[in-house]
Amino acid sequence: MKFIPLNENKAQAIVCENLSKEEFHFIENSLRIRNLEVLLWENLYGFPELHPNQVIVLNRFATNSIQVLSDWSVETSIVGRLDENKTQELKNSPIVSFWNLEKNNIEQISPYILKKIAWEESPELISWTEDLSLNERIRKITKYFSCDAISTSNHDYALLALKENHFDILVLDWDYSGMEIAKLIRELRIIKTEKDDFPLVLGIKDFDKMDIFKNLSSGMREFSSVLFNKTEVLSTLLQSFPIYEKKQTEFDTEEIPLIQKSMDRSGKNIYQLDYEKENSISRKSKLFSNLEIDLFLFKTQFLWLLEE
């Protein structure tokens, strides 16, 4: 596993919100050390020609500026401190990366800003829900972990993609797939009988709906052994990435079941949810490795997505 530039072929952007003068200069210098050209937002006019080694730096969070960057297909991260109003605006924005300096040290996180993780045999994922915001967040998060992922709200396209392509993980919103659940189960059964590599299903379900028990008895559990809400799905993906072959570990797994990888006799990768408590040794007795520290710091940019 290693950290590489998030976008080597496109310009990127960083929004600096409530940074001190020293912190702002620190961000600028850390980018220049990487041989990136810093472009200040206030100096850009019209439709500038952007290049892969350029980073646009904004000195405040503004919804209209974020939308312009999104229209330009510029991946954007926020570094700084957001008040309650700006936090709400963030939730409605296309951004997934927020480095919260109320909880993080700028010197510790700077090596990971505008980076992604490259790892061997990353899974292929499809996200199927009519919730466009959730689809977009999953698509962007997987990009930070170098995973091949597609997202769709169209049930015809989703079923065709499952029939004709290989996926390791299917994030499926049972309530908002665009199909009645009984019909959806029938279609999935057909595909499953035709393929020997049906993906692991992370099923999303609204437990407040009146028909929950009817849906469960109709065959939903054939595909989703565990059902999640939307936040839990994001949490499970973030906790699990990068996914490695299951090994005995030295600590308890008390968190939401994680996705683990193993191999069948033919050498194919199999992804599954792991509920096992690996052994009784406490995590507190284990020193954290450099890899664990790197992953922990890298993932802090997404923790705001898990806040209700």
C-alpha cells in the first residue's frame, strides 16, 4: 500500500476556512514542496486553462465557488474549521474530503491532503440507489482508495451491469432501487443462478417502513445477511478499505462488521462480512504500526460523513 496523488491528470482545489496566516502559508508551502503550482482563486477569471500540476486555493468556503469547481470537474478538499452554518452547507455540497483542524493537527495531516491510497487487488464496486447524493459520495470515497466503482439510479442499467460484468461488492438500497422489492429479489435470483461470482451485497434498508418483516421473509436475507442504514454503509466501507486477505489479528473487532477478503479453491477472491471476534487480546496492548497510523490519519478527512 502506498499514497499517490489523487489526480495526476487534472487540476485540484483546496478550500481553506478559518486558517491562521501561518497555517495558510504552511498549506501553500507543503503544496509547493510537491512541485505543485498554487493558483489563488481570487486571481482566476472566466474559464481558465487548468493543468494537472495545479492546485486552486480558496481562502474561504463559499457555496457558489464550490459549485463552479464541481462544474469544472475539479476535485476539492476543505482544510480548516467550519461553523454550524458552513457545516450544513458542506453536507449539501459535492465535497467528501474535510480536514477538520478542530480535531486534527495540520502538520500531521498535510502529507495526506490530495492523496489517494494505491493497493493491490482493490475490489470492483457498484452502488445502486435513487439517492443521488449517496451514490456520489460512495463514488468519490472509492476513488480515494483507488477502487473501480460505478453508481446508478437506473434499475435497468443496474441489472444489465450485474449480468454482464464482474463486481465484488454491490451497495443496494432496497427501498430506493426503482423496483418493487419482490420483483427485485426475483431478478437477483436469476442473475445469481447464471453467475458463480455474485457480489457481496451491502443492503440498505429503512427500518421505520411498515413492510420490513414482509420484505425480510420474501427473500431479502438471501442477499443481505445484514442490513444497514446509509451512514453504516459508508462507515463499513471506510473501516474496511483497504481490504486484505483475512488474517488472525491481535485485537477485538467490536465495530460494525468489516469486509474481508479470502480465496476459494480456484484462486478467486471472495468478499464477505466478518462478524468474528478474532481473539481476546485487547487492542490497547498492541502498539500501532506506521501503516495503521497512516490509515487512521488519512481516513479522518471522511469522519464528518458519519456524523448524524
